[in-house]
Amino acid sequence: MLDFAVFGSLFLTLFVIMDPPGITPIFLALTSGRPAKVQRRMAWQAVAVAFGVIAVFGVLGQQILDYLHVSVPALMIAGGLLLLLIALDLLTGKTDEPTQTKDVNVALVPLGMPLLAGPGAIVSVILAVQHAGSVKSQVSVWAAIVAMHVVLWLTMRYSLVIIRVIKDGGVVLVTRLAGMMLSAIAVQQIINGVTQVIQGS
């Protein structure tokens, strides 16, 4: 019932874009200091939010962008700017949020979106859904999306063991590393968006 060429192509594309190994240090940095139960819940919430966003854009993505008169490059630049702000907080150690909202906010933003469900993943899913001309292809596309989110959840869920090993000093180091990686991702995303704007003009 699956078209393995379609499934494999989209799964690999999403794996490269969403980068489960690369998200691990960022997840650890953003969830450090919280109880293990809360960290596990945040891993689940982040994946659920990412899947929800990608599912909505998979079904209605092009219509949403057309209705709002938003181009894909604009989406990329906006996502890059948001990631850059978060990266600066990680680099300077300003990762604390109001106590009553910090658990939910970190799971939703930036973990759920735009880290996991970023512009690259959204655009890839929109294009994959548009090009899936048969029921078999559509099933394969959605199976790849589900499989990718399962991999993301497993990666974040079991990366929590690392926190117990590296202790507080290691967490600080991971936080700075995550900030550096995230700032590079953000700048690259902004550059890609600006480049597409220039090429399209």
C-alpha cells in the first residue's frame, strides 16, 4: 500500500531538514533544570505541535500562504529571525521564562515551531502533497510525516539520559553549543530567504 520511493524521498528530506541529532543539544539546553517528568512531557508536546503545524500546512498550506499573501521566502526569513532571537538568548544565558508559562512556551516555541516545523519542512510537505497524484502516494507522504515525528520523539525522549551524565557544567556547555548551532541555522535560513527574494525579483 506504500510507494517506498515517495516515502523514502520525503522521509530523508525531512530527516535532513528537521535533523533529529542536531536538535538534541538544543532540546537539552531548553529543558535543563526541569523535572524528568516535565522534560518527557515537553518532548511529546514539541512533537505534537510540530506534527499539528505540518499537518495543517500539508492539507491547506498553499491556500493559507495565498490567502495571507505570504511568500515562501518571507516565511523563511521570519522563521530565521525568530530562531536568531532564541539563539542569542541561549548564547547569553537568558533562557529563563515566567514560571507559569515556561514549560508550555519552550515546547511550543521554539521546539515545536520553528525548530521542528520550520519553513523548510513546511515547504517540503506542501510540495510533496501537491505532487502526490494517487491515493498510494498520498498514504506514503503521510506515512513518512508520521514516521519522521516518531523518530523526533524517540530522539528527544531518550536524549534526556545525557543530562544525567553531563551534570550542570555540561548543560551550560551544551547550551552555548546549541546557541551557536541555532544562530548558524537562523542566519543560513535568512540568507536563503533573501536569496530567493532577489532571484524572484
